[in-house]
Amino acid sequence: MIEPAAFCHTGLYPAAPPQVFRMPQHYLLYAARGSMRLEAAGRTWLLPPVRAALIAADHPVTITLTGPLEARSALFEPGACPAPAQALAVFEATPLLRELLAACAPWTRDVIARPDEAPALFDALRAHAWARAAHPSPTALPVARSAKLAEAIARLETQLADPPGLDALARQVALSERTLARRFTQELGMSRRELLRRMRMIRAAELLADTEMPVAQVGFTVGYNAHSAFNAGFARQFGTGPAAFRRSCRGETAPT
């Protein structure tokens, strides 16, 4: 059987633990519903339906499904198109990208007979995705290099609503406060406070994408007692408020 130069992959998947993927094709990864986490090259990204990822062929990436997920992705044979500029880029999924993916979705790997417009649609999808990948999202989380800092981060992540201060966190991982502060800066390039803020926003985005939890409850769950403070912090991180973010994840328009 002749392999197509490009094809789509769609499917429904339950929540799943981290798993390493390495595809022989350039992989445009997108979740139409639900969200996932990607980890590669010492960084972690959240991938809700408002973002997509472009992964170069043979580049390993660890994927965690944080809840039920509807995948709608496209794969491109390396010999049939130029390589992406970066091995991995996470970027905003534009309405055009979503529409092109939806249009190409019926043409999976085993569908050889395709209408005349299929190659042009895949070419348009590839060109648009490659161009969008040149403007990656700044919302990645760095990954700790040392076991002690990794433990500290894990403890923070399970206590977002009431996190330990730097002194208490240092005691929990058997480090001095000064040493732990230095490791945050040296390994992550940010302080505990900065990391906590970003972790809260990423967890909030996951809850907004994956659950029906009310927006105010999402803010409370990640440590914001004031709804206005949560809205403002979320908008600074993602460029839109939490309610609008949820609607965008579901492909909904603003109420009139």
C-alpha cells in the first residue's frame, strides 16, 4: 500500500499516565476536547483545545492525558514537506487551524481514495501550522534537574489551594531555605512564588477544559479566594478570562 504524504488521526481516549511517543512523521498534535500535558527538553506544556503542538519526526515527547480527550491530529511524511523550524513548538490554535483539521479529519492513514481537494487542504494545513509554530506559546513550565527540587515542586502541585511557604517547603525536602531558593532560580529561572502562580494558572486551565466545575470554584481550588484576582491573573497568563477560555475550548462563541 502506498503511504499517503499526509493523513489525520482522530479518536477518543480516557485519562492516561505519562507515556513517551516518538513518531516517524512530523506530528501536528491537537485535542478537540479535553487537555493533555507534554514534556520534552526540560519543559512542560499544557495543551487544551486552544493550543496545538508541532513535533518534528523522531523527536521524543512525553504525553499525559489529564482527562478524557478527543484527539484530532495530522501527520506529515518528512520526505514530502520541509522540517519544522523547531523540534517542538506549542502555539495558539487559530480558528483556521481548527477548521482545516476538521476538513482533513476524514482522511486517515488507511483512506487512500481521496477527493481532488484533499492534497490542497493538507498543504494549507501544513503551511498554516508551520507558520503558527514560529510564534510559540510562552506558557511552558521548566522541569527540575535535581531530585530535591522535583520533590518540592511535586509538594507544591498537590497543595495549590494552601501551599507551604518557602521555609516550610525547605524543611519538607530537607534543605535550607536559602539553598531551595537558589535551586528554584538556578534550575527553573524563576522563584517559588513565580512558579506557584504559573502552576495555579495551568491547573485552572486544565479544570476549565476538562470539567464542568464553576469558574469561581476553579479559582478557589487553585488558591484564589477573590474571583476578581483569579480573573485578572488568568487573563495575564492566557490573554483571556477563564469563562472565555472555557468557551473557546468548547468551540463556543460569547453569549449575546
